[in-house]
Amino acid sequence: MPLGATLAEWFCPNARIGEMSESLQSTEAWRGALAEFLATFFFVYLGCGGVVASGAVEDEKLDAERLLTIAFAHGIAIVILVASTGAISGGHINPAVTLSIVLAGKVNLLRGIMYWVMQFLGAVCGAQVLKFVTPPAWQGNLGSHGLAQGVDGFAGLVMEIVLTFVLVFVVFATAVDTRGPVATAPLAIGFTVLVLHIVGVPYTGASMNPARSFGPAMVTGTWKAHWVYWFGPLIGATLAFWVYMGIFIHSGPLIGGALASWVYARVFVPMGSALNP
Amino acid sequence: MPLGATLAEWFCPNARIGEMSESLQSTEAWRGALAEFLATFFFVYLGCGGVVASGAVEDEKLDAERLLTIAFAHGIAIVILVASTGAISGGHINPAVTLSIVLAGKVNLLRGIMYWVMQFLGAVCGAQVLKFVTPPAWQGNLGSHGLAQGVDGFAGLVMEIVLTFVLVFVVFATAVDTRGPVATAPLAIGFTVLVLHIVGVPYTGASMNPARSFGPAMVTGTWKAHWVYWFGPLIGATLAFWVYMGIFIHSGPLIGGALASWVYARVFVPMGSALNP
Amino acid sequence: MPLGATLAEWFCPNARIGEMSESLQSTEAWRGALAEFLATFFFVYLGCGGVVASGAVEDEKLDAERLLTIAFAHGIAIVILVASTGAISGGHINPAVTLSIVLAGKVNLLRGIMYWVMQFLGAVCGAQVLKFVTPPAWQGNLGSHGLAQGVDGFAGLVMEIVLTFVLVFVVFATAVDTRGPVATAPLAIGFTVLVLHIVGVPYTGASMNPARSFGPAMVTGTWKAHWVYWFGPLIGATLAFWVYMGIFIHSGPLIGGALASWVYARVFVPMGSALNP
Amino acid sequence: MPLGATLAEWFCPNARIGEMSESLQSTEAWRGALAEFLATFFFVYLGCGGVVASGAVEDEKLDAERLLTIAFAHGIAIVILVASTGAISGGHINPAVTLSIVLAGKVNLLRGIMYWVMQFLGAVCGAQVLKFVTPPAWQGNLGSHGLAQGVDGFAGLVMEIVLTFVLVFVVFATAVDTRGPVATAPLAIGFTVLVLHIVGVPYTGASMNPARSFGPAMVTGTWKAHWVYWFGPLIGATLAFWVYMGIFIHSGPLIGGALASWVYARVFVPMGSALNP
């Protein structure tokens, strides 16, 4: 059994494991990997491009109009790229999302590794092409992520964990959970990225995506606090997978369920029988 | 019969009462309550986070770009959270919305109380975590609500009543009324929150949600004019429930229908028979 | 036969006339009229409220961020109000739209008059309530329409005709024409209002709706160039009805079809037979 | 066989050619051409109008709020116009998109030429009417495209190629590919135009559409670097057609497929057999 499935088993015994386990030999897997390459290329080109373009017209100052512009660049890019590649690759465009999908057993570990390689490759190529077309005076650090003055590494890590938790929660609720509004999932996921950028950009740049952080960092050599953008998203995605599968899809006693049962038995049963006999 | 249903009976005799009356013992009710906890946590984290983040980059000044940024933070947060939790809890994320749904008899009173507790708990936790990650220089009152210079308590109350009336009207028209566009309800409801913030933020902060007001007020101790953010939303939600159910779903003579009948008989029948014999 | 149908017959002989001709006695018609009252009330409250709120924070200066804020206030208000009242009244919220629907024979003239009365009544009430809650220092002319410096009456009229033409064209293409994307019509129509405001606000205020112009004008007594906001929208709506029904729904020879036939026979048939034998 | 189909055959032997090959004599083709005329007229009127209107209120300065306003004007205009004309003409509104659809064999060459003529005609008329209603002090170059200081012709060409590649990729993924989310294609395509403007406007103006560039250039005589706006979009559209059809729809060995097969056989088969025996 692949490692992803084993991990998923360990975290969440009742997850539906292996439903989509596919062979590496399939053309579909390769199409998916190429789609992830292109989509991550475009995402970094458009996201970092939005940072660079809005920086060029605002003299690098971050104000509310630039914040909103950056949020739209990233959020709407995700809307269109998930809509375009969802049917081909699942439209992850983010190694943290891929991790959560692998943990859920919806994609096997080998396909996950193909996606990861392609995502990082696409991110570097997107940043490189953006650098090529951008006048040196505008380049700055090409939209690399970094912590704001006053935000220390731990606060930044917590922010990235919360942001990625929300993102992956929405991914599970709208695109993985079959009760969710699957038809509007690209919109919901992209809008999630939009609103998370409004909140997160002034703190950490709002990565929630190691590939988005890695691309421009590689091209410009900006590695300060880079660890935050790997640990934050990967931890956040794992927690969101675990909470969503454990509480909202899961049907037996697990940590979440056990906690709920405990609260239920101790607090609400007496109240319930008093009020609703 | 639960109190909610009784109230609904009193306000609006023909409402479809008790259709979804569920037992407190059901796992579904608990999943719903936990979903409300998480969604309200996220809503306060993202909404107040948008206020704090845009305040950090604009030096606390409220101008049109910050107004729009705050409106997007709250509105898009509601889009994604209703899309994510709609199938689990109904996606209320707001005690005033829960009140109207209880009055309509779609959720029984006990489940409503579970939701209310979880919403206020989630709001306080969301504000607390936001405070933890935010540098003290940016915190301000963490997006607590308050009345603008020149807006007295009564004007603020009327504004909150109108805003919440529109919100709950849209909730009933798109998500409760089976003729409505249920598939796009999360978008419609979230966009409603967006536009209501554009109008209401400069007046009262545009709460329309006692939990959203309570969370940061609790964490920062900002209680000035706090009563407006409880009475306004609860009155507005009750009125919207009564108008929507009484006029647009209801089929017998009620206050709205009686008024319409009166106008019809006195004004339009003569005109109608003159023009369209 | 009602006058609307007669006019429609005259303009466009093949329009599907009278399909929805309803009796004034029906409760449905009254519900529709009340829905139009409420929706136009909300639209004026939110649209003018957006103008007032953004003016309050920008010291009445019109810049790009306020332009965008005003466009969102009006556009998103229409999205949510059409989504909410579409199933009840058709979601016109605009006398010019109602005119085009009456001309198309989808609503009979009496019901059209009921809608018109309710729309103007709702607009005046919405502006009045907005005035009540707004501090006098912010009120200005409550978002009444007027022509910019350098835009004369005729240019303003042409702008309003073009704007309303686009609006009613989209209404026909997405909500009347059964081939159109009816499920997303509220979004398409509201987004149309949004983009038309971006272009039109600096010229004429972008009314395209006599009720929206009339409400705040009545409450504040701002009547300068008011004729533009009646003739422009009503002419634009009539032209759009005529073009859409005549060319895109119509199936026999009419002015549009005749022109197309003429161009076809004189220009393209020789070319076509040369290239595609 | 029409030239478009022949070219498509040459580029991509397995494309589904000739599926929609229609006769020039059909009324449908003429309706389509007239719809393309109107839609391109409106697109240029609204897009250039957004540039002019935001320039009028910002004293011609390009800052982040104007950038966002221009992006919304163009992007939302495409949302509503594709939604309105998609069922009539396919909703191209762009000669580069029409080229890619002709290459894919979905529209025959003659119909493509009809569309092209109408698109350029509509663009010139739209710019002309906009000029008529606009006070001379605001006109500038009516939103004509040009290269920013520091962006040379080749960088501009690459930017336009990438932008158009993304646009046509999304068109194929959401509207041509039957697995895609066809119902939300107008939204996805228009949002693509929106995000591409955020990135591209400070560099080249973000044309990706020769008709959009040609209209205001013709009316104001602004021809500097105009070649970029023909070669960039046409090359980008051709590449996107070729990549999408060749890799994601195509099922036999082609350049993309061959490359993937090569990488697969040399790199992943050993790894795959080691990890997933």
C-alpha cells in the first residue's frame, strides 16, 4: 500500500483510501502532471506578476489598493486555473493541496510526487520568464515572500498554518466531499485564495503554497525565513485534512468525534432532556 | 412544540413549521454545530483580519480603497464559508440568521441554541488567535464595531436593521425558498455581505451579526454602543423573516396580504377594469 | 390586445407576444409588484448609500477607488436583488427594463404599470430612509445623477442610451432568450451594471434607470438635466429590445435581417462561392 | 477542405476537424457575425471607456486603483459579452480567439473571416462612438495600447504571447473541451481577461486582442509598436491551440506527447517500478 494511504490510515482510519489509486503508466497521470506544470507556471507568472506590476505603479509601497490588486491577481488566477485543469489533473497547483489529497487517498503517492516535481519546476520557470520580460527597475524580489516588520517566525508560522487550513478546508468541503457544491468549486477555492491574501499579505505575504514561495526565491535568491513557507502550508494542509476527514466525513469515534461525544454527553444531554422531553 | 415554532406560528400562521425538526442526539446536529464553530472562527479571523491588515497598510485611515478591501474580506469570506458549510450546518455563521431560520421552523430551537453557543465561541477564539499573530502596533481594537462621528444610537440601530433585513431577505429568497437559485446561494449571500459593508462600514461598521461584533469586543474590551449590534441584527432578521414568509411564501390573508388586498380593491380594480375590460 | 403587445407587434412582428399575459387579479402579480417595491427600495438605498459612504471617506472627491466602490455598490446590489426577486417578479428593479419586457410581450401593460409605480415609490422611500440615517455633513445630494463638466446634454443622452442598450441587451440574451445561460443571469446582469458604472459614472453618473435617478432627486430636489435620465434609458431599452428581438430571436425579414440579407447578397455570396465552391 | 482545417491538420493531426463546418448561406452564421460586431463594439466601448473614465478621475496617472479599475472594465465586459453572445456566435470577441477556434476546426475559415471583419469593424465603431461622447480634455489616446518605458519590443511581444496563451488555454479548457466546466465558461474567460490585465497593463497595456488594439489606434492614429499587438496575440493563440489540442485532447504521439513519452520512459519508468512494484 502506498505511503500516502498508510499515513491517511494512521491519521484517519475511516478515510476512503485508494479510491483513485492510478498507475504511473497511464497517459492520464502524465497529462495531469503537465497540467500542473503549466498551471503552476501561470500561477507564479500571474501572482508574482501582479505583485511586480502593482509595485511598478505604486513605487513599491504596499497600501490598500495594492493589497487588493495583489489579492485579485492570486485569487482570480486560481479561479481560472482550477476551472481549466480541474478535469485534467484535479487542479491542485499547490504542493500543500497535493499533500492533503494524497493523505486522503484520492491520489496515490507516486502521482503526488509527479505533481510536486512539476509544480516546483513550473514555479521556477514562471518566475524566470517573468524576470525576463520585466524591466530591471521593476523587478525587486519578484514577489518573493517574507515576514513583515514585527511579525516573528512563530507568528508567521501560525498565520501560514491558519491560512492553509482555511484553503484546504474549502478544497475538501467543495471539491472532495461529494455533498459539496462541486460545480462552483473553482470559484470557491479561488475566492478563498483572494480573501486569504487580503488578510495575510501584510503579515507574511500569504503564501500557503511552497511552490509559489520557491519559484521567485530561487530566481532572485531571497531565502530569508523561507522555512515558514514550507512548514506552515504543509502543517496547515495536514491539519485541515485531518479535521475535515475526521469530523465531517468520518463516521466513527476519533479525536474530533470523541471530543464532541464527550461534550455532548456531559453538557447537552441533561439540557436537551430538560428542554425537549 | 418548540418555542421557535410557536413564535413562528404566532408571527406567520402559514409558515411551514417543523419540517426539519431534528433530534439533538443526531451526529448531524453535532457536525453542524462544529461547522458553525469553525466557520465563525474563520469569518472573524478573516473579517477582523481584513480590517487590521488594511489598517496596517493605510495607517488606520478609512478611505475608499480600505472600505472596498474590508467589504471584500467580509463578503468573500461568507461566500467561501457558506459554500463549505452549507451542506453540513446550513452555513448560518451568524446568530441573527440562525434566529430567522429557527423562527421559520427549519431548525428546531435546541439546534439553534447549539449553533448560537458555537458561533459566539468561534468568534471569540478567532479574535483571540488573530490577536496572537498580530504585531501590537497594528492591533487597534481588532476590527470591533462602533458608531461613526455624527451617527447616533438610533440612526445606527436603523442602519443595522436595514442591513440585516436585506441579508436575511436574500437568505430566504435564495436558500430557503425552494423557487430561488439555491445553487448560487453562497455567492448571493456572500455578495450581499460585501455590498452591505460598502454602505454600512462608514456608519456603524456594518455588523448585521452579533457574533462578529462580540468576538473582538470581548478580546479588546470595546463595548461602546454594543447594544446596537445585538438589537439591530435581531430585529432586522425577525422583520425580514416575517415579511418574506408572510408575503412571498404565505398564501392566506396576513398583514402584508391584507394591506395588498386593501390597496388592490380600492385603487387597482377600478383602474384595471377601465384599462383591461 | 394590450398596448405593449401592439407596440411590440409594430416594432417587431415576430416577437412572441402575450405568452405571459396575466390577470391583474392574480396574487402573483401583487407579489411581483411588492417585490419590485422592496428591490428598488434596497437598490436605491445601497446604490446611493455606496455613493454617500464612499464620499464620506474620500471627502466627496471622485477618484478611481471611489469609482470602483460605487460600481461595486450598484452592480453587486443588482446581482443579489435579481437573484432574490427573479422568481417572484422577474427582477426588473428598473422601469426601462420593465418597458423592454412589456414591449416584448412577456409582461402585460397593466402589470408593467404596477411595476413602474412600485419602482418609483420604492426608490423615493429608499432615498428617504437613507437620508434619515445619514449625518447631514455626508448627505450631499444623496447620489443624485448629473452631467460632468464638459459633458453636454446630447453627449449625456448618447452615453445613457448606449449604457442602457448594453444592459437590456444582456437582459434579453441571458434571461429572456431561452438559449441563454438563464441560471447565471443574475450574475451577468449585475456584473453588467458594475462595468457600466465604471465607464459611465464620470460622465453622467451611469443611471440607465429612471427610478434610481428619480428617488434621490425627489428627496434632495436635484433636477438639473433630469430629462437625460428618462429619455436615455427609455430610448436605449427600446432600441435594445428591437435589435435583440429583430435580429437574434426573429426569423423573417425585418430591418436588421433585411440589412444583413442585403450585405450578404451583394458582398459575401460572390466571395463565398469563390472561396468555398 | 477549408484552409483552417488544413492548418489544423498540419499542426495537430488528431484534432476533431470539421465538426462544426457550416455554410456561409446560413442565417446562423450571419447572426453570429452581427453578434461579434455588437460584442466587439461594446467591448471596445467599455474597455477603452474604463481607461478614459479612470484616467479622467486620476489625472491620467496609472496607480494600483486605476490598474484594478481598468482590469475590471475589460474583464467584466468579457464576462457579460461571452455570456450574452456565446449561444449566438460562440462569443469570441477577439480575432486571436477566432483564429484558434478556426485552427481547431470548430468554425470554418469563411465564417472565421466574417467574424474577423465584423470584430475589426465593431472595434472601430466602438472607439468612434466613445470619442464622440468624451470631452476632449479626457480623450488622450482613447486607451490605445503602447509599451511602457523600459519594455522593449521583444519583451512586449513575449508578454503578449504569454497573456494570449493563458487566455486561449482557458478558452479551450472551459469552452471547447467537453470535459470542462462549460456552464461557467463566460465567468472563467472574463476573469482570465481581468487577471491578465492586472499583470499586463503596466507592461504593454495587455491587449491579447488585435481588434481591441486596432479600434482606438485607428480613431486616434496611435500606431507606435502596433505590430506587437498583432503578432503577440496571434502567436500566443496558435501556441495555446497547439499545446491544448496536442497534449490534453490529442491521443496519439505528437511533439508534446512524444516529449512526455520520452521523459516518461527515461526518467519515471525506473523510478516507478522501484517505488510501486
